Amino acid sequence: MRLAIVPHFEQLRVLVNHGGQVTPETSPSSLPALYAPWPDARKKGFAEIDVEGDTLRALLAEVGSRYKQAGVDFEPICPITSDLKLDYDVFVNGKNYVLLNHGLEAKLEDGDEVKITADTLGHC
């Protein structure tokens, strides 16, 4: 699946198979490096990536991996429990992921919007 990661100060917006219709809601020049560690994100206001798989877990793992490659500690999935870390909140189309039928294994569809927020504690 194709994603657009739209960095914000409070959260990340991730758009699934967005069809090229991405409009950042904040000025790219005002985004801190934590939220936009890639040159194309700073220039365009968002970054585009491809993810193997179509689940929320696959999305979170790939986004975490991309941030890690950029030298940013952003790892939503706990390597010990394989669940969402306690200091992350994830919403799919405005609904908390725990309310989805399959939780992290929920299949994402074209047009879905995932919002990820985190505090800085880093606990599992």
C-alpha cells in the first residue's frame, strides 16, 4: 500500500493510497526534525512511502522503521510484546484502534486516515 506521512506538531497523519491528493495543514518550514526527518517531507510537507502488507500493524512497523533509518526514536510497536507501546495513541478514521474488529491486524483501505500521537516516555 502507498502512504503519505503528513507531519504535524501534535501527531502524524498517515493517508493510505491517497491518490496524490495531499495538502499539508502546517507550513513545511515550521516542522521540527522529529516530525519531518526526510528532505522530501521538509520540501513538500509530506513523505510518500510504500508498505508491504495492508494492516495497521504493517503501517506502524514501516513508519517506525523509516523514522529509525532517519535517526529518530519513533517506534510505535513494542519489540517485547509486539503490541502498541503504552505511550502511543492510534486512530483510524477517527476511531481508536482498540475499537477496531481486528485491532492492529485491521486491514486498511484506500482513503483511510491514520493518526498517531506519542508522548516521549518510550515504554512498552
